[in-house]
Amino acid sequence: MARQLQDKVAIVTGGASGIGRATAALFVAEGAKVVVADIQEEKGRQVVARLGADSAFRMTDVSVAAEVQALIDFATDRFGRLDVMFNNAGVAGSTAAHAFCENDFHHFEAVMSVDLLGPMLGAKYAARYMARHGGGSIISTASIAASCAGYGLPEYRAAKAGVVALSRSLAIEFAEHNIRVNTISPGAIPTDIFAESTSGSGIPPELVEQVIAVSVDTLLDWQALKRKGRPEDIAEAALFLASDRSAFITGIDLVVDGGASLPDKVNRAALLERKVAVLLGQA
């Protein structure tokens, strides 16, 4: 049985860690040639060293247009084509749950530049190539934070909502070129972005890992499926959207969150039954 990405070439931004690293590994295992793009040069080169000759590293700041164009050129020069663009690089922003009017928005520009402008540039330059070479698949990492309101992360929520809206529009615009455009919205996936979100929070560095563990355990309470999400769960979703198995799918936001974004996960019928039973003296 042929591997799902046999003879395809993919770029994975944010590929040095977390979801990107897991996706790059899965794509190579499924037959693709993969360019790992990241600002973390040492980690990126370590990933490529493990993946072997079917991968290459390119240091890239996804918020800089010239660097994204150079990334596309690098991939096509190195491996001869480009079939899949996975805009995955991201930063967290402020997690503080203080009042909106007290927010000085010092994270705003950085978050918008990476989390929204980055996918815009990735889609733009990838589509320029794909439109001339028969099409392809553009995937961007969004988040359930895009559609689930809550305390903290206002700039992150706004950026990820923008990614979903952008991708849906581009799915229409690029369809004539056989370019599919989709997003993936992860739920709570413990990656480096969790640690990043604690920076500047006053948490001692030696306690960061413990804080992340507590955070993930707390987030499990929000999920219908009671197991921790893994980067590999998102990688599998990316594989589906990158492969020909999703050839008739475009403009969707694929939610991969263990049911965290489902409404009203409390069994209120059972609660009501217990209260009624108490009133009737049956409990």
C-alpha cells in the first residue's frame, strides 16, 4: 500500500518542536520530502538530523515576507516542487486574566505578526507557486480559542479567529487553481507554547514544568474525552488534509480537541433527576 504523501513535498513552519516536529516526522514517514522551517536553528537542525535525507532545515521568520518567499524557493530548489504548505508556527501572547482595559497590549504585535501575518504570507507565496504547478494543499494551525470565548489570550484568540476567516476566504479564491485551504483547531496540546505563555508571569523557572502539568490537568476537565492531547493527534489531522484522501475538502476548520469545545458537557439531566429524587424523598 502506497504511503499517503509519496513523492510530495511539504513545508512545515514551526517544525522544530511540538506539533510541527510531530508533523514533519509523520510526513516523512508517509513518503514526503519535508522542509522544516523555524527560528530555532539548533532544534530545527536536530529534527532534520533525525529525519534524514528526506528533510532539510531552513531558518525562517514567518512574519517577514522576504524570508517566506526564500523558504518557498529553498523548498522547490531542494526538492523540485511544493505540494503542501503547513503554516504552523505560532506564539502564545498574554495569558493574564486581568481586565481588558488594563492590558498594555505589548504582546499584540508579536502575536499578530506570527499567528496571523505568518499564515497570510505562507499562503500567498505557496499559492503563487502552486497555481503555476497544478495546485496543492495549504493548511494553517488555528485554535479552539478562535471560537471559544474566555479569560486571557485576547490577542491570540483574535489572531486565530483571523486565520480561520482568512483560510475560508482563500479556499474560495484559490479553488480555480486546485489549491485547497483548510485549518486545524487544536485543543489543549502540551507543547513549548505552554511554557512560552508562562514567561513574564512571575512563575519561577524551576516551577514552569509543574505549572504546565497542572494547567493540562485542569484543561482535561473541559474535555469530553479524558485523555491528554498529543502533538501526534494534530499531525494525523494535518496528514489527512495534506493527502489526496481529502481531495474534495476545502474551506473547513478541523477541530481536534477531544471534545473540549463542545457545549454543556455536564450531565444536567442527571443533576435534575437527583434533585427531584431528593424532593421526593427517594435519595
